Amino acid sequence: MKKHLFSIPLTASLLVLGTGSALAQAPAAAAADSHSSRHPAAAASTAPQAELSEGEITRWDPLTLRLTLKHGEIKNLEMPPMTMVFRVADASVVGDLKPGDRVRFRAEQVSGAYHVQRIEKAP
């Protein structure tokens, strides 16, 4: 692959020029934000993404990628507290967490199955 030495300074120059126009458009961006606040569905769609539920790992099977959690209410799924099995995309999602660890997690329903998208040790 041929490298172009001029591409880095050119890219940096374009970023600086682009930043100036972005700053000039800040009032327009603020107006767009206020517009989305008038539409509850648009404003609400970003807030639940950050919401994490709490639970405890009771079982983790990295071979089948099944994670059993005893969890509190999962608001984004309108699910009451219970113990249930979730799927994960790959073992790296769970990392070094183990049964007995208190966690915070984000679960989604994908094709009829419940998947943990993100999980971290609870503080």
C-alpha cells in the first residue's frame, strides 16, 4: 500500500477548518436539540441506552455463552426481578467476572432471546 505524506497535514488542516464551521453552527445544533426535546420518543430513545440494571452472576458457561443472572427490575425490558439465563455475543463481554460477582448490565431482546450487551462489576 502506497503512503501519502501529504495526507496527514491535509487532514489536520481540514479538521481545523471544519472545527471553525462546526462552532459557527453551534446555535443551529442547540436548536436541533430543542426540537428533539419536543418529541418524547426521540428524546427518550437515547436515555434508556445508558440505563443499567443490577444483578448478581449465579452461573457463567463460556462454552455455551450463557450467563445466569439474579437481577432486579430491568426497566428497558419491562421485566420484574427474577433469576434467568441470558446470552452473550462472546466470552469477552463477561471478561473475568465470575459467579457471586455483583454486576450492572444492559440487556436487550434480540430475535426473541435476551442478550447481555454490556456488563461491569458493580461498585
